[in-house]
Amino acid sequence: MSISETAPVSNGALWTGRALSAIVILFMIFDGVIKLPPLQIVPETMAQLGWPEDPNTARLLGIVGLISTVLYALPRTSVLGAILLTAYMGGAISTHVRIGNPLLSHTLFGVYLAVVLWGGLYLRDPRVRALIPFSR
């Protein structure tokens, strides 16, 4: 099925997709921005997660997250941004697995965010719907 053959999505689905994407974008902007100064809580939390208590490491992670988020927010690069954000979340998941954090609240949070991210993109982007054709 080509993109031109993809069934049109309803206005409700389109706006739901935009809302889901906005939730991810706002969360990731917050996550990236607090790592830039970084606030004192950031290096402390990173140390608890086994990362270096280094402001430059926090900044680098914040910049990577923000660039990926911008790519996700722009329609022309949204699929690339979704892939990069999924990889970013994979790193967070592996960090939580490594230190033995609780499964449902901490470890799987990246999975929950990725489901919202891809669900929002699926509803708002016909290219993704053409790649993942759910049948009725």
C-alpha cells in the first residue's frame, strides 16, 4: 500500500495524534532543558543512576534529547526524530535495568513514552500509517 492509498484519518484521530505528540515533545523539552544549566538535582540523580556526576555529560544528554525532539516535532523529519528518541529511551531503559529499579514505574517508563510517541506519529503521519497498516 502506498502513501497515496492510505485511508484518510479523521480529524479526531489527527488531533489525538497531535496531542499525544505534544505530550512527548513537552516532556522531552523539559527533560532536555533541565540538563543544560544543569540544575543541582540533575548530576545528583545521574550519580544515583550510575552516570558520572559531570555537568558536561548532563548537557550532552540534554542536547541529544533536544535535537531528537526538534526532529520529531518537525513534520519532514518526524520519523527520524521518533527513531532517535526511541534509541534515547532505550538507553534510559537499560540504565534502569542495570541498577535494578522497579519495572513498572521506572524501567518501563521509556516504553510507555515510546508507545505514546509512535502512537501520536501514527495518527498524524500517513507515511507511518503506510508502513504499519493495521487492518480493521
